[in-house]
Amino acid sequence: MEPSETTWLNASKTYKKCPHCKHGDLDSRVKRGALVKSLLFWLDLKRYSCSSCGRKVYMVGKNEK
């Protein structure tokens, strides 16, 4: 395969660290609450769960570095 064909196959992502415990990765998406869905639907808000402490965090935009 040529390099241009394999670039889309690279699925490795780097995630931001949890703002609470500072060492866990925010890697799994969680459903947003009904209030956020109904009132802030126009924002690019996403909710993630920390892999270490389990806390849930809202982030604006993509979670990639």
C-alpha cells in the first residue's frame, strides 16, 4: 500500500487528561443530559468519562490534542 492509502487507517488517538485526577484519559463518550440536549443543542458539547477516576466531564469540540 502507498502511504497516502494507509493514512486513513491510522486509528491511534491521543486523548486529553482528566481535569480532576490529572492522570486518567478521557477516552469513552457518555450520553449528554436531557437539559444539555434541549437547551445547548447548538454547542459542540461532548461528555466523556475518565478511565481512571470515572468522573464525567463536558468538553467543547473534539477531544483530540
